[in-house]
Amino acid sequence: MGQFPLPELLDPPGAGLVPVWTWLVATWFGAGLLAPFRAGLAVFAVLPLLALAIALPRYVLPALGALVFLLGLHVSSELDLATGIKDDRRIVIDEVAAFILGAAIIRQAGWKMLVPFAAIFLFLDRLKPWPLAYVEQLPSGWGVMLDDLVLAIAVGVAFAGIQALMTRRTG
């Protein structure tokens, strides 16, 4: 029988150069330290939180996403300054913030769409199609955070549009 390879545990970005909470939040509590699962693990770890958010008022999810985005902007900028590495792959708070904000958009399309949304979002995030490569060039944490946000908004709007078309045809 073949053996499943164990994930590699990576060193925290900026360890010893920034406070522990900075790299802990940037790696979404260590998810970004587990190669090769990094972003996928971080995004799928948020799914239970999003499932609980169904019963909350509509403004809660966008507010939470904005809060995580601003926190990500701060920690990714701090790590860039401390390490000189602009978009360290171990930083996954950008995917988490974008996923939460994208989920706020597809809430209209239905929560059953969260897993396909996550899969497509993560796949396209790896490809970095245009204009994401351009957005990524923005300085410091802005480039780190906005490339994922632009992608999540685009995919979220596409999902909501498809759902609206399907509803119109069946309704």
C-alpha cells in the first residue's frame, strides 16, 4: 500500500521579527504553515462560521469580512516590512477575508453554493488571471489583500448571476 505523504510544517513568517500574534493571524492560526494545504485549509476552516452566520442579520457577514480584511492589511504589511517578502505564501488571511466577503455576495445564491464557490475561488487564486496579477503589484499589504478580494467579488457576482438565471428559468 502506498503511504499518504504527511503535510510539511513550515516555519512562521517573520518569526522573531514580529509579535507572535501577527504571524498567527496572518497564517490564520497556523493553517498557512501546513504545506501544501495552506489556503484551502484556511478557507474551509471558515465554513462552520459561515454556516452559523445564516441565522444572523445580513450585515454581520460583510462586517466580519471587512474586519478580517483590515486586520489582514495590517499584518501582511507588517510582515512585508519585517521580512522583505511581499506576499509570503504562508500568509492566508487574504484568502480568508476575500472568501468571507465573497460568501456575503453568494448568500443570495444560496448557502449550498459555498463549497463550489470555495473550490473555484481557490483554483483561480492559484492561477492569478489578469487583472489579479496587476492588482497584486499594489504596494505592501494592499496588493496581498486586494488581488484575492477582486477575485472573490468576481466569482461571487458570477455565482449570484447564475443563480438568478436558474431561478428565473424555473420560476
